Amino acid sequence: MEPPMEPSGGEQEPGAVRFLDLPWEDVLLPHVLNRVPLRQLLRLQRVSRAFRSLVQLHLAGLRRFDAAQVGPQIPRAALARLLRDAEGLQELALAPCHEWLSDEDLVPVLARNPQLRSVALGGCGQLSRRALGALAEGCPRLQRLSLAHCDWVDGLALRGLADRCPALEELDLTACRQLKDEAIVYLAQR
């Protein structure tokens, strides 16, 4: 006697529940997708349109985004897609994007996420004072900021940050060569 055949791709046993039939907001997002590494989520969204929608919904609700979780070299288009709907970020780390990240890439993300508390832009040498101004203007709750190895950071940019971000507790300015002592003193007095 032969064993019963397993249902194949399109077939489903009567009464069986498929993964995407589970409640998205109550089960899949908080209990399943939160435990899946970001790199795997990117692969998962290629399975079908339904999975792509599920992953985008998850990404829109992210509180923390670290580009290093995606890989050492994340393409510009991938970052834009990942952060397109994110409006609740509290932590943002973009160090793997240091070779190409520009004001045009960063400023819209900052504008959609005014509750950011921690931002890591270490080594992002393509940015300018404009990005720091947008951060200072749009993210008043900022507590931690890494600008290590950002040669574009100068005293004027730092003054704006000091004036508009009263909650700032940690600031990494390692190897910011344009800074003068006066800018550091001004920041410390604030």
C-alpha cells in the first residue's frame, strides 16, 4: 500500500491554514516578522505580492533601522524602498551607506520621522550641513548622534544642533576636522 500523497504547491488540505491567512496585525507582525532578520525579510518579499505587502507593512512600523543588518553594501534604491513608508523610527543607523548617502536620500527620511532619538551617520562624507540642519529642525527629541569621520561638520552646523536639540546627551565628533574649540565650547554650554 502506498502512503498518501502530500498536497503540492497549489493544492491545500481541507481545513488547513496558510501562513498568510493568519491575522497580520495581531499575529504575523508582532510575533513572527519581528523575529525575522531584516536581510531575510528582503528575501521574503520576493516570494509573492502578498508577502511583499506584508513586509512593507512591517517595515512601515519599524522603530529601529540599522542598515548593517541588510549587508555591508546596501544599494541606494534598496534603502529608499526599505524606508519609503517608515514613519515611526526612533533609531536610525546608516553607516554602511557612507559611500553614497546624500542629503537627498536622508532629508526625506528625517522629515517623516520627527521622533528619532538616535542617529548614526558615522563616515557619511557625502552629506552636508543641510542634512544636519534638517535633523536639528525636524528631530527635537534627538538624544544620541554619531557624526564620526564626517569632514563636512563645522561650527555653524553644530550651533544649529545645539540650539534645537535640547535633549542631546551623546554626540560623537571623532575626526570631524573642521570643528574649532569655540564650537565645542558653545555646544557644552547649551
